[in-house]
Amino acid sequence: MQICLDRLTGITKVDHNTGLVTVRGGTTLAQLNTLLAAEGLAQENLGDIDKQTISGAISTGTHGTGAKFGGLATQVRQLTLITADGVQLRCSATEHPDIYAAACIGLGALGVISEVTFQCVPSFSLHAQETRAPLDAVLDGLDAMVAENDHVDVHWFPHSDGAQIKCNNRISDDEARDRLPRWRYLLDDELMSNGLFEAVNRLGWLLPSLVPSINRISARTVAARDFTDHSYAVFTSPRRVRFKESEYAIPRESVVPVLRELRSWIDDHDERICFPVQIRVAAADDIWLSTAYQRETGYIAVHHYFKIDHRRYFAAFESIVGEHQGRPHWGKLHTLEADQLCLLYPRFDHFRQIRDRLDPGRTFDNAYLRSVLGSP
Ligand SMILES: Cc1cc2nc3c(=O)[nH]c(=O)nc-3n(C[C@H](O)[C@H](O)[C@H](O)COP(=O)(O)OP(=O)(O)OC[C@H]3O[C@@H](n4cnc5c(N)ncnc54)[C@H](O)[C@@H]3O)c2cc1C
């Protein structure tokens, strides 16, 4: 049985003094961004898209990028859960703090999130600078780049030396004067990043031997851009090309070695990969099942066009990040099970105890939860 919260949406409370905003569980990030903008507020950080519900996004540990910023769940200050026995349970740092630490990234295992209170910030804009550079130069300068910019996002084109670098820095709305003209947005974000990218992936799927050349051209022709816009308009963008993805969180210092190992594996095998490898960072946090739990984190994500068998590439990736205490994104493809995950999360058993307390009859059980949390 699947519960649809599509009609449980909207803001129920805004406190302009504290920036605390309470939102119904089925609200999508896109809806929330628009509602917050009307209040002069914003979410501190966001991931790449805004289609998810706030509950789905936080429950799976959705994150953006930025060494000083945590994932979306770190913005949560209070949650209301409908538990298996039908009780409405509110939790926060002061009210059922153990449930709060578990439920901020709860995988849907603890109850239905009906309401979330987020710590928001005054609305702001981002100055986006997008360039390209050789991967080795990016890796050599990664620490400095991450320290000097608020939000760094790197996309490396496999089979090539080229990478796209996106550095977004926070500015006030008043300073944001260089919006992209509509035609440029349509050209870059719709035509190039979606329409043309779909065509490129289809071509690579039909003629894999062309992929290295395609990627080298893509890496050379990636658009250099410099613009400003509302934070949510820069953080998120439309994604219409279907793909499969695996993403792992690793200690920040492992990012460069993991990428070098991944590049060697790709060079040594006849796997053809059209999709760029994405590199992001996040601050450590204290949420029990957060992929950034108590460690400064780097995220590496690998993708394949949805028509391509991903198993060999993703297995190789998993074995590389496995050597670096990699924690898989809860909402993306991975093969780790409870006995491996419990070694990666110091509070894993505490999470399972909370689950036993809140859902002893396993009302919220499913195949995925049996695999990652163990059965019964
Ligand atoms: C194109 C694309 C881009 C993405 N970019 C990023 C990114 O930049 N960063 C990132 O970290 N992730 C990213 N993701 C992953 C994404 O953020 C989420 O992990 C995933 O999509 C979950 O959100 P959803 O609304 O689709 O949730 P659903 O699929 O509806 O839910 C996911 C899970 O959350 C739980 N859940 C949902 N609603 C509730 C509720 N009300 N109460 C309790 N539990 C609930 C359930 O366990 C459910 O199985 C991306 C995904 C896609 C498809």
C-alpha cells in the first residue's frame, strides 16, 4: 500500500522572528520555494531538483553541496509523525530528542511525516560561475576551491580530461543584477542539458564506441556562464533525461583518491559512460542515518543512461568507495545490506531500537527496509 500525500500541502505557520516555517508533509520543494519567496525567506541549501516532497527528500537524506552546509534534513527543527498506532507524535531537539535524531532521516520506517518545521533563512541570491578545467587541475585545487566558494559542484566527463566546475556564492537579492536572459536559459537548461543531452545519450547507447569522442567534445563545449538569480533557481534545474544513479558519501579527504581510482578503472575497462561523474561536499552533522554523520563529507555520484546495464560500472564504483567507508545515498542505487550498513553508522542500532518502539508490528515494512535495516 502506498500513501499519497499530494493534497497535504502548504505552509501552516511562519515565524518571521526566528525563520521557523512549518510545512505539511506532502509539499514539494518547488511549492515550498515559491511559498517561502513570497515570505521573503528561503531554504539554506538545496539539491539539484525540486520535484520531491519535503518528506521524501529529508527521509532519504537528500543533500546539495557546500562545505559549510548540511543536507536538507539538517534544516529540520521539528517533525510530526503519524505512528503505526495512529498517534500523532511531535519530536524536536527538546521533545522526544532520540526520535527526532532518528526521524529526520527516517527512511519512511518510523511513521508518516505529516508536518515539518524548517529553519529558513532570509531569501538570498547566488552568483553562479560555471567554467571548465582539466580534471587533474580540479583535483589538485579541490580543497582550496571548496574552502573559497560557498557551493562547489564538479562534473567530470569520463573518457576525457575535462570537467565542468560550478561555483555558486551567496549574495543578497539586491546584488543580483545579471539574470540569464530567457533565451539563454532555454538554450542551456532545456536544449543543451536536456534535449541535446538525451540525443547524446541515445547515440552513445546505440554506438558505444563513439562515447569517448562524444565526451571529449562535451567537455570542450560545456558552456562557461556567469550569472545571478534567486537561490532556488540556481540550486535546482530541470532534469528530463532518464538515468540510473548511485551516489556514495565518503570522508572528504578520500574524494581525490576515489576519483583517481575510478578513472583508472574506466581507463582499464571497456565500459562506455556518457553521463558525467558528479562531485559535491557537505558539512558533518549529527543525524543518526545521515550519510554525513559526524564526518566532513564528499559525495561522488555515478550515472548511466536508463537503457544501459549499470551493474558492472556501479559494482566497480561500490568496491572502490567500499575501501573508503562509503555510505550509500538512501534514495539511489546501492547493494549494501543491514550487516554492512551497521558498521558504517555508529547509531544504527539506536535507530533500529526506535523503530522497534514505534513500529513493533512493522506496519511500515517493505522490501527495501528489510534489506537495509534487516528483518524482521
Ligand atoms: C533527477 C533527480 C535528481 C536528484 N538530485 C538529488 C540531489 O541533488 N541530491 C540528493 O541528495 N538527492 C537527489 N535525488 C534523490 C532525491 O532527492 C530523493 O532521494 C528521492 O527522489 C526521494 O524524494 P521523493 O519525493 O521522490 O520521495 P518518494 O520517492 O516519494 O519517497 C522516498 C522515501 O521517503 C519516504 N517518505 C516519503 N514521504 C514520506 C512521508 N510523508 N513520511 C515518511 N516517509 C516518507 C519513504 O520511505 C519513501 O520510500 C535526485 C533524484 C532525481 C530523480
